[in-house]
Amino acid sequence: MPCSHLFEPLRVGTLVLLNRLVIGPMCQYSADNGCMTDWHLIHLGHLALSGAGLLFIEVTAVLSEGRISPGDVGLWNEETASAMSLTIESIRRWSDVPIAIELSHAGRRGSVEAPWNGGMPIDGGSGRGWQRQAPSSLPYLSGNGAPRALDRTDLRQIREAFANAAVRATQAGVDSIQIHSAEGFLLHQFLSPRSNQRGDSYGGSLQNRMRFPLEVFDTVRDAVPSHYPVTVRLPAFDGAGSGWGIEQAATFAAQLQSRGCNAFHVTAGGLQPESPPAMRKEMVVVRAVKRVVTVPVIVTSLDPNYARVDAVVANGHVDAVALTRTILQSPRWPWNAARLLHASVETPVQYQHV
């Protein structure tokens, strides 16, 4: 039988994944003041039985004012850490799938309602919302109101918040940390000249725009053990018009690897609401990144076809594939893919005897 590359092991730093299927982070907007709830146990628990090689906890705010919505998961104090620890402990009783987390700060994309409530901006003075922060005082949406430009004290506090959240994640039993630097969130806002119009050493040239995201990475890297895997969600491009693009993404990736980044998850769009992802152009950036790094590169796939997803890995275009919408629509996708591709995948013993 032909060999399936999708079900070969993959090493991310010192972490060995049994296959190259990743359950990507999916925001649920269902936390209680940053604390995971029973919904997260149900959501992550059933995905932990999928047979994928790695399971991601959703975008997790390092500060309460770094959330997208009031329902975002956080990791900024002992209460949020305790709730996450309980969720992971419950999952661990029934699954040994490696668990990763995506740490983030929403910046100017924050203080909005959950999508099912319209996703509209929440007034910072309403008691439910908060003052948005960003590299420059440029709003994400015209109705959002201008965010407050971050000063040097703010930048130090955010760096420390990322580091503290990273330590809490390791203590909660998380196996790998990903720093979210894409999809229009704060670190991406620093990278792009469309959202970063600062006149100090954190704005202007590419080296200056990369400065704060690199400082955040270094702070997290130093806060966790040297063997602990730290990865980055990398922006492929901003969208229409000038801004962040292929050469800048490759330069950023090379700098991150030199600092100890163990993998990249390349994703596109998000900086402006009118700039949706474009998968074909995203793969152009993936190829450019792979030319300058030697660590694994991951991309999200919305293709439900098992053979085509396997071919993306087999052809060497990417090293692993992240599933989001596909795995929600077909929770046993890895089982079916393994059967079709003549591979094997771990399944719960309870289900093997039904």
C-alpha cells in the first residue's frame, strides 16, 4: 500500500507528534471572565479523541484588555490559570494528545461582542468593554473609536504579561506555546505599516516594526525551559494594497528561528475587515518561508478531501495541516483519513468494542 505522509510522525522542538494533523485554535467566546467553562471541556474533550497529532486551545488573552470579546479565554491571573488546569486535567484522564495554546493580545480588534451577537464594538464606558490599545491610534472599524497608542510602559507590561501567561500555561500542563502574531491582532498590528505609524524605534523600517514582536518572543522564550516548544502564528500578508507581504514574512520567520522558534503556522488576512484570507497567495508565502527556515511550517486547510490534504504534505509544501471548520463538521475526519490512506490512528478503546 502507498505510504501516507500525513500520518508520519513530526518533531516540533522536543515534542514528537504521532501524525501531521493539528486541531487549530478556534475561538468559542464562552469563557466566564477569562475562565474556561464546561463548554471548553466538552469542545476540547471530544476533539482530544479525534486522533490528531496536536490539539490547540483557542486564542488566549494575556491581559483582560487583550481579549477580543468579554467571552474570550484568558491566562492573566490565578483564577484563569486554575480553570484551565482543571480542563486540561479532565482531558488528560482520557487522552494523551499533546496540547498547545495560542497566546495573544487583540489590540485594536478587542472590545467587541461575540459573533452571534453581531460582533459589534462595545463602548469602553459601558462596563462590559474596555479601552482598546494599538501601536498607533488607528481604528480597526470606523465605528470602533480610535485606540490608545501604546507607550513604553505599556509595551513592558504587555511583554511581561506574555511571559507570565507562558509560565502559567506550562504549569497548567500545556505542552507547547504559540505566540499569535497574525490575523490583525496586536503583534501583527506592529508588523504592518498599515497599522503601525509610530515615529519611535518601534515604527517605520521593517527592523523597527519587528522589534516589539521579537521582544515578546524573546521574553516568552526566556520564561520557559530551553527545551520547551515555542512556535509563532506568522502573518502571510495583510490583504489588498501595500503592507506586510512575502519578503517581510520570510525575513521575520528567519529572525524568529534564529531566536529559537520551533515551528510556524502561516495564515493570511485579518488586519483590515475588508481583507479576507486568500489561500493561494498564502501558499506562496509558505513556500517563501520554507526556503529560509528548517523548522516545521503549518497551514490551515479547509479542504475536506483526504487525498488532497495528504498530497499537500507529501509534496513538501507544508509539514503539517491544521483543521478547524473541517474537524467541527466531521469530528472523525482523522479516523476516516487514516482508513482511506491505509494508515493507523489512535482511537479510544471504549469505541473499539462498540
